[in-house]
Amino acid sequence: MKNKVLIGSIVTTLLAFMLYAANLRRVEHTNLEIVGQNKKEVLPDSKAKKKHELKVPEVEYPNQIKVEAGSEQVWAKKIEKVMGKDRSYQVSVQDLNNGKYARVANSVKAHGVGASSRIFLLAASYYQEQEGKLAGKAAVKVKKAEAVKGDKVLQPGIAYALTFIRQSMMQGSQTAGNVLLDQVKPTNVDQVAKKMGASDTKFATKYTASPLATTTAADLGRVLINLYQNKTLKRQYASLALGQLNQAKNRPKVVHTSAGTIYAIGDSKANLALVETHGRVYCVSVWSENDQKFTKLGETIKQFF
């Protein structure tokens, strides 16, 4: 009797051990779920791939000022002094007579800008016309979807000359901007901008978007200089584009007190201008969090020339 009890105990113990071992193997290959307060996190076993760490955006500090190699040091120091260290900024100045330049910034990223980015769409539209992909003398009918409420310059269902549409866009008509962007296409704006040297620029897919484009002060300056030097657009079309910039009603702050022939455009985030004065030609472009220092910057740069 005792032997039977002993054998039964041994069998029971073996069965229990086998069951325990099987459960242990199952637990080792099972993901653990922790649920609480509507949040669930899965902890993978040792063979699963580890979760990627969250990407932390790069932080830029206003006191970390960078001067591009080759910059005129006297200019750079004066620009630093004017712009200060209490806000992010990018400044690019170039003398077109001798090639001297200064590029000073405490931010290297492309930033959102408004009206100043119209130069990209303007240049792209003339490039498309130059390449025969846009009929300069053709009239374009405004679509209902392109009309912006409150904008009375262009009316839906009516055809307007492309020249008038360009002028209206440069003077602030969002409807005209919609029409022109639909004709040119956003991808073509980016391609032409890149062809003109603006490699860090991205135009919006809709003209009414905010921001209208992301870019840098250097890119803005490169496109304006490219226009002036007829590098991408032939003289005929480059002159027409520059003429639009010369007719601006309100000069941006960076050339508010400048004299001479001025091609300029700007908004509260970015200003760019090309100035012909006393036999000198220079280009200045600037981006910052706001335009509070732009007038003083323009006066300082004017003294360089």
C-alpha cells in the first residue's frame, strides 16, 4: 500500500513539474501587455526588436552665431551687433561688383515666409513662358475654386491677361496667386527655384497656405541675383520679373531709407532687395522671427556701399 502511495506521489510530482515547465516556456515567448488609464504598452520578449527612440527636434540657440567662411569680417561683426542675440535670424549680403559677401546666422534651417516668397512663383511663371509651356499673351479664365472671398480684383468666370494676373499677385491678390499657381504648378516652382540656386526652398501646394513657402535668406538672395544676372531667365524675361519687383508700392524695411534703383519684396519675416546706387550694386536678404531690426540692418548695410 505504501509503495502505491509513493509511486502515485512521484507520478503526481512529475506531472506537476512537466506542467510548470510548459507554462514557463509559454510565458517566455509571450508579450506582456500593461493596460491602465486608456494607455497600453507592449513589452516585447528578448528576441523582438527594440523600439526606436523618439526623435528630438534640433534646438537652435540665438547666441550660437555662425559666420560663413569667406565672409567680410567687418561686415559680419556689424551685422552681429545690429541683429543681437535675442532672436533667431539669417542675413546674407553680397556686393555684385566684386563678389564680396557676408552671411551671418544663428539659424541654419529653412523657415516659413509669406509675401517675399512670391518671387519664386513669379520667376517660375516667366521661366515657363520662356520655355513655351505658358502662353504669355493668352487670357486665363478664373475658376470659381480659385476665387478668394473678399478679393475683388479678379472675378470668377472672367478671363484676364497673364501680365495682369502676375501684377495682381505681386500687389497682394490671393485669387491671382491661385490662378498663377494653378497654371505653373507647385512642383515646377520648386524645380525652377532649385535651378536658380535655391536648394532649401519648398513652395506650398496652395497659394492660400500659411506659410506660402519655406526658405532661407541665402536662397532668397540667390534667386534675386540670378534674375539680375540673367543666368536662368533670358534678359527679356528676367527684366520683366525685375520690373514687377521695382513697382512695389511699399518698400520692405531693409531698404526703407535706401536710394537708387531698387528691386525688392518683403513681409514681416523676410525681406530681400537688390540696390543699384552710385555705380554699386548689392543684394541683401534677411529672415528673422520678426522684422523689428530690419530697418536698422538696412541702414547699416547701406553704409558698406
